[in-house]
Amino acid sequence: MPRWLPRAMVLALALYACFQLGSWAFHQLIGLLINVLIAFFLALAVEPAVGRMAARGMRRGLATFLVFFAVLVAGIGFVVLLGSMLAGQIIDMVEDLPKYIDSVIRWINGTFHTELSRVEVQDSLLRSDWLRKYVQNSATGVLDISATVLGGLFKLLTIFLFSFYFAADGPRLRRALCSVLPPAKQTEVLRAWEIAVDKTGGYLYSRGLMALISGASHFVLLEILGVPYAPALAVWVGLVSQFIPTIGTYLAGALPMLIAFTENPWYALWVLGFVVFYQQFENYMLQPKLTAKTVDIHPAVAFGSVVAGTALLGAVGALIAIPAVATLQAFLGAYVRRYDVTDDPRVHGHHRPRASRALARVRLALRRDRPAPEGHRAGADGLPEA
């Protein structure tokens, strides 16, 4: 046995053990790492506001606290407003449930010539086995729901705590990061940090502006139709449609359609048509103009980044995918050498006319048939003679 073989085997086993330990630690800490990533992007989003307040002489910690306090108050107000609206609407729907059941039973009896009654339907539902099993499962799932709610609150507290530290100690964090890098790398890191702040803030600014326009448009429609809780529904549509990518528009439009259906089924169709129309207007008219100077990313790239982010990190990846890709695109754009594009009609999507192409072929044929000058006739080897 060579002398180096036992040492190599021990080294290989040690490396394998370190890899397994690192993999186990990564899977155990994946939740914390995702929370830290969300906190970092949240700190980048509030960095412009905190920086302006700190530039006017306010302490950075106090400025960060005021910004987060305003965000927290706005979030709690939105949840309370939406919760009160949903609670009142659920109570109204439960009170009007017998009317809906009677109307459905009358339609069934008139269409299929049956003799159903609401009392028989209620008795069959109350005596059914699936309802008994559903009640038992719901009773046993209360503890699971409570644990999920508490876990969600703990995650929110963790995210806010890390984001507060990232925003309040941003300069110290940048100095600590640059202290372990050479001067050339320090410039690149600071430039990447600045681009990330601009792109993340621009993304939130454009989304907030589109949420305001979307909420105002849907508020006008709901007020015209006379749908109750129009202000809360408008806020719901504006926020959910803009800050939940890809499927946010349909989730946002489902609640106003449900509330409008309780008033009049035709109102739900009006809301559905307006949601589809506004979505097309936003995708092709509003969003390109608002995001051209802030995010500056192609819609196809944005959609692909959202799909990739969702596949990697779920809903969190969908939220941070667009600012992350915009930051990477802006940072790498400085290292890509670009050239002037030739003035060719095919660049603009135009083709040469057939007449001009036929004329070019005729000219080429004439040039081939024309005899070469005396001093330039080709010899046997294909080269012009002297």
C-alpha cells in the first residue's frame, strides 16, 4: 500500500463528512436564510427614505424606526379594514343564505320538474357523513391553524428585526464588507449595492403607483355599480394585483366579483369584464411606461424571472425575482461592449422589395457576363495575370 493512500482516504472521508454536515445545516437553516434574504430586500427598499431622513440630521436608527412604524401602521390598518369588511359581508351572506337556497331550489324544480324543499335539503346535509367528518377534522385542525398563525407571526418578527438592522446599520455593514476586499473590488461592491437600492426602490415605486391607479379605477367601477365596501375592495385589488406577480390580478378580482354577485349576478360579469380589460391596458400601455425608467426590464424577462423565482423559492422568489434580475442586468450591462447597429431594413423588421432583389440579381448576372480587363484576366491558377 502506498504511504499516501491512507492519508488520501482519510482526507476524502473528512471532505465527505464536511459536505454532509454542510448539506444538513443548509436544509435546517433554509427557512432562516430565506427570511434574511427577504429582510435584505426590504432594507434595500426603505434605504432611500432612511437615507434622506439621515441626510437631514436625523439619527439613522430613529429614521429607520419611523419608516418601519409607518409601514406597520399601514399594514395593520389594511388588515383591520379588510377583516371588518369580510366579517360584515360573511354575516350578510349567512343571513341571506336561505334566500339563495330557495332561489336555487325553485330553479331546479322548474327546470328538472322535481319537488325538492329547503327542509329536506337541510336535513340531508345535516345527517350526511361527510359533514360529520368535516366538523371533526376542523375541530382537530384548530391547533394546527393556531401553530401556523404563530409561526407566521414569528417569521414576520424575524424579517422585520433583520431588515431593521440592515437598514439602520447599512453604512457599518458596507464598511465591514469592504474592509476584507481590495480597493478595486470595494468600488464594484459599492456600485452593485447602489444599483440594488435604485432598482428595488424603483420597483416598489412603480408598483405602488400602479396599485394606486388600479385601486382608483376599480373604485370608480364599484361605486357606479353600487357594490358595498368599495374603498376596501379597491385597496385590496390595488395591492394584491401589483405585489403578487402573475396570479395576483385574478386573486384580486375574485373578491370583488364575489361581493358583486351577492348584490346582482350581472354585476359580477361587469367586474370580470373590467378586470380583464384593465389587465390588458396595464400590460401593454401603463406598465411599460412606468417601469421604463425604474426597473427597465423586458416583460418577457420579467415573466421568466418570476417563474424561475417561484420554482426556486416559491412566493418569496416571485416577489424578489424582478428587482434581483433588474439589479443583475444593470450591473452586468456595464461590462458588455455594444456596437452601432447597421442601417439595414431587416433590423427594423422590414424585407427588401422583390423588385429590388430581382434588380440586384440582374446586375450580378451582368457583372459575371462582362469580360474582365486585359490586365486582370485570370490565369490557369485562378489568379489575375500580370
